[in-house]
Amino acid sequence: MIDIHFCNHEQNDTELDVIAKAGEEYPICIEFTSKATEAIRINIEFLDSIITDDSIKNRACNASDRPKTQFGNFLMPYTTDIVLPPQSTIQKTYTTRYPIGFSGLSHGCIAYHIAK
């Protein structure tokens, strides 16, 4: 019932690669599209993710026993609930800002569910 895509720089994809420097802000545009016939409320959360260790190298939300980069802590404003009118699309822009001194790779994913 819901499609989610990134919409940065006219990019409409389910994956987004960003090079962000510590201390600088970078916008991340996310488009939520409802195919439902009535308004629905979704709850979203930004989680750490990983590149799988197998030969396929897929991206997956991080397991609890893996190292954390706290990806969601670097996104602002962190809106967790979104109401989608029927058959509509809403764009939300979040800003990522890694603190001075942060270095390395950070992988994130969006988890969502329909809230009642």
C-alpha cells in the first residue's frame, strides 16, 4: 500500500549514496506514496544498516549484534509519524549532519509500519 523512494536531485530510487562531510548538512528527500483508498498513518524509523557479508552484497537493516553508527541520530528533523491522504504522495526532507570528528562509513535504512 506504500511506496518509498529517495527524491534527491531528481533521483527516484530505493537506494541513495551520499558523501557527507563531518559538520556539513546534506538534505535527504524521501517521497512517500499511498496506494490506499483511505488515509493511513505510518510510523517510520531510521536504523543502521549493513552490507551483507555474502557474495550478493545486499543492503539490510542492521542486526542487534552488529556495530552501530547511530544513523538515525544524525537526521533532523526526525518525524516518526506521517499521515498520508488516500492515493497521494508526500515529500519529506531530512537533513543529515555528522558531528565534527566523525569519520568512516555510515549505512542507514528506513523501517516503517502502518500505525493504527
